[in-house]
Amino acid sequence: MTTPRRALILVDVQQVYFGGPLEIQYPPHAASLPQITRAIDAATAAGVPVVAVQHTMGDDAPLFNPTQPDFQLHPEVESRRTPEWKSVVKQYGTVFAGTDLLAWLREHEIDTITLVGYMTNNCVLASAAEAETHGLTAEVLSDATGAINVANDAGFVDAKTLHTTLMALFNSNFAAVADTATWSAAASAGQPLPKPDLGASAVTGAQRAGS
């Protein structure tokens, strides 16, 4: 069993997601934020490096504006920041595009990224899907991420359905999914999470659909 070389990636745990139209709905941020900070504490204890990512849309934007308070990391996260943390500001959904994160991961010989933060249905999704193209293993913590309700001309999906569906999707191929307690124990022990298995997910899905 190969010991993973992990980094904990805090995806956009910014104030914008704690109120207003982008407020995280499921799991509610009152539940997911404590799991995010628990993951940070577990990473620190296990010697896993931490990366704090913030999204920007520019100084004139109504949201994700670096000059406004809602751009800032949540205080529960900011209070844990140390000089060793890597800081990244991004302009796209994925944490890789237009940033130096991949180069930093390569420099530190990291092969596994653990994604927590917001939103499951946008930046976590984009980052998990891209990870494999860089030869990285992705992990997503189901109780330390969160989604919003989404409606547009193509349809409507509530946050719980969206989040739980994406967790099943991730764990079929793109990322190993676990809760924070399970991941913390694996990080402490230097063990990998079980790998996603598309074939097994397909077989089980077919069986359940036919039952």
C-alpha cells in the first residue's frame, strides 16, 4: 500500500457563501463549516500541507470582489491560517486554471488532493474532474462541502439532491469520497481512501435499478 502524499485544498471557504443568493444549503454551512475546520486541524496534526483558495471576479464585481468583506475567508478558517499555508487566488471554477497550484504540488511531490469547501456543484466538481488529467488522485469530503439549489431553463434541482448525486458521481470515478472523520483517521495513519470503481458502481446501479 502506497502512502499518499496529500494536500488539503480549502476551496473558496469565503464569506459570500454564508448569506445571500449563494448561501450554502446542503449540507448547511452550519454543519459543513465545523467539518472543514476539523479537517484543517487533522491535516495540521498529520503534517498534511494546507492550501487556501479564494475566488475573484475582480474589483468591480458585485460578488467575489477582493475589495469587499464577502471575499474574505470565513473567520473560523482564517484564524487557523499559518505562514506555512499556500494561498491561491483563482478566476475559474477549477483550482488549477490560471494559478500556480499545480507547480506547487509538483514541487512538494504531492500526489493526492483532498477537496473541502464550496460549492460541490461548481468549483469542487471542476477541480475533482481535472485532477486526473494531471496525474493526481482526488478526495472529496462529503460533510465538508456543500451545494446550493439550482434552477434555470434546463430545470431545477434542490441542493440535497444535487450534493448527494455528485458524491455518488465522484465516488464512481473522479474522487474517493469519505466523511471528515474517516479521512482524518486515514490522514493520521498515512493510508489512502478506497479508490473509486466505475465498473462496480455500474453493476450495483443496474442491480438497484432492477430491484
